[in-house]
Amino acid sequence: MKQAKDFTTGNIGKQIFNLALPIMGTAFIQMTYNMTDMLWIGQIGSDAAAAVGAAGFFLWLANSFVYTTKIGAEVTISQSLGSGNGHMALRYARHALVIAIVMGIIYGLSVYTFSSSLVSFFQLNNETVNSNMEAYLRIIAFGMLFTFVNPTYSGMYNGSGLSRIPFKANAIGLVINIILDPLLIYGIGPFPRMEVEGAAYATLISQGVVTVVFYFYSRSQNSPFRDMLKGFVPDKTLFAKIFRLGIPVSLQSGLFAVFAMILARIAGGWGPIGVAVQSVGAQIEAISWMTASGFSTALSSFVGQNYGAKNFKRIRLGYYRTLGITMSIGLVTSLLFIVFGEDIFGLFIPEQQAMVEGGIYLRILGFSQLFMILEITTAGAFNGMGKTLPPSITGILLNGLRIPMALGLTAAIGLSGVWWSITISSWLKGIVLFIWFAIILLKLPIIREKYSLPQKLFFHIIPNRTRQQFFDGCCEE
């Protein structure tokens, strides 16, 4: 396989940071798609924002399913490259893409067929919101193939260390979405005013363009995935490994989306404003979530290669250095949410009631950011080792705890009880997953280096700080 990057040697911090930046850029681009829709739709009113926000939960569910192929591709490709098997990395990429295509078609047909039933789940007694939500879903259903294929392509390139390619492809789609949103939502120039439907069409078109960009790049001379499906021969063993690695992450994310939908239904007891606050607030909170996810994905690729090459010292150092970076970012985000929550929310829905409730949401969620980032970063390290089950078990059990907590807390303190259930579960997830991974690190072999007799004497005679200038220590740190 050509052009793939080697993370088994070299400066650890620089490698992770350079790989993470384009991944973060890609993640922020995806976040900006949703935030751009909300910025324009929110100006119409909270009802329109509630319609797009509620429909967005089913897009969230789709993105959860696509983790099967995204994570499966990232881990299998990075570990194959780490062990020096480029041919096997290409085979895994092919199988992941086939799975994504099939899943995208099935999910799209399901959303279109059952759109009315999906809308009724939220039990919102507002006909305008419900009809807009159904129209949005029916349009977005035609783009589900793109929703599944694009992240899979990103996973393939991230696993190869070529994270700039997904960034460029998604950046093109974002520019198109930013241009189309106001044109189609408000009917500027020759375009009709479509409001919620216009936001759906803008997303559909821009995501389709991203797929086209990925397709043509994959066929270029410089791509490591040329002729992706040419001569494709299905291998059930490769399919099984992709599913084994990806399904735990997909299941965790999917149930996370389902739990969020149930929380939205609970919040809907306070009317469309409750759903709007949760959906818009989640988009704002994605600033720290996406940042951590960028570093988490980079760490996954880094750990995957070094785990395949059995470079356990680099795994330890890479994890703790990444954690130092992400926790610093989380601290800044927490302060912004706690101090300026209401002002930040007001940029999206400039209605007084929405600003007050949104400010409460961000203030409460501000106390969870460090623990959320701790969980996401640690999950990336687990995934790189191919141990996708621990983060999934932790996430599923403790995210599920949000439902009974929300029911109990809302009975006592009202709508803010839903937000406190999210924060408390984030505290628990971060602590549990960090301890679990620390135990895994302790069990990894410590590979000691062999030295000649003169070198051993050197270590005993010369002070520690002086000898470290010449040697990298006698064992792993």
C-alpha cells in the first residue's frame, strides 16, 4: 500500500498532533453542517429548530451505525500497516466499503418508509413541528448512502495516516452547504423559500458532493485505495473481523442516540422548547466533543500501528500525552459554558425563554466536559488495541442510567434534571474507563533493552539526568 504513514518511530507528540488536526477539522466540518442549519433555522423560530433537531436524532442514529465500518476500517488498516501487511489493509478497506453501501441503502429505505412512525415517537402536540420533521426525514433518506459511505472513506484514510484527505473532501461539502442553506431556506434569488425542507436539500446535495470527491480521489494515481472494488472477492473472515471491532462501538453510539431520543421525549414534556434546547445545546457542546474525538481517532491509529508492531512504550507515552492536550481543551470549554452559556445559546435561538433554558443547559453540561473528554480519549486508545468492548460496556450501562436518573430528577427539580442526568453519567463514564485502561496498561509487557558491560557501568556511575542525554533509559517509562 502506497503513501501510508509510519507511527512506530519518530516524535510521538508531533505525530499525534499532526494526525489529529485534520481529523478535528473534518469533525468540526461535520459539526458545522448541523450548526449552520440550526443558525439559519433558529432564526425562523423554536418550532422549526425543534423539527430539525428532533429529525437530527435519526441522523445521529445513522452515524452510530456507520461506526461499524469506520472503526472497523481504522483499526484493521492501522494494525495491518503496523505489522507490515499493506495488501491486507487494502482488502479490509474494500470489505468495509461494501458493508457501508449495503447498510446505507437499507437505512435510507427504512427512514423513508417509516417516517410517520418515527415522528410520532416524540409525541409533540404541534402539527407544524411534526409535518416539518416528516418532510425533513423523507428528503434526508435519499442521502443515507452518502451518510454511510463518507465516514467509511474517512476511516480508511485515517487508518492509513492520511487524515488530510477526508478533511479536504468534507471541506468542499461544507462550503457548498454554507452557500445553499440561506438560498434554499429563505428563497434567495431564483430559489423558492423552503425553510426546513431547504435545510434538508442543502445537506443532501453537499454530502453527495463529498462522496463524489472521495470516489474520484480513490481512483487517482496517488491514492492508496485505487480500484477499490475491482476484482473484489468477499471473505467472511474479513467481514467478521470488521463487524467484531466495529459493532461494539456502533452499538454504544446507537444506544447513546436512543437514550438521547428518550431524554428528548422527557424534555418534550415542557413543549417544543425542551427539545429545541437539547438539540441545539448538543450542537454547541459538540465543540469539545468533536475536538476530543479528533484526538481520539488520531490516538486510535497511532496505538493501532504500535500495538501491531508491539511498541508498548509508545502506546503508554502516546496515551498520556494526548490526554494532557485534550484535558486542557476541556478545561477551557467548561469555563466558557459555565460563565457565558446564555450568551452562547442566544446566537442560535434569540428568544428569551430559549436563551434562559439554553444557558441553564450549557452551565450544567459545563461541569461534565473534562470527564466526557477523558472518556472519549481513552476510548480511542482502547479502539487502537482492538479492545472495543470496554468502552462500549461502560458507555451502554452508564448512558442507560441517564433515563431513570432523568425521571427522578425532573420530578424533583424540573427540566434541568434531564441535563444533570447527562452530567452525572459523564462523571461516572470518564472515571470508570480511565481506571479500566490504566489496568490494561499495567498488564502490557515492559520491554527492557540490553546493554553491554561498559554501558551498565556508565548507568551506575553517571548521575541520572546526565546519562539520559545519551540513552533513552534502561526500561519503559
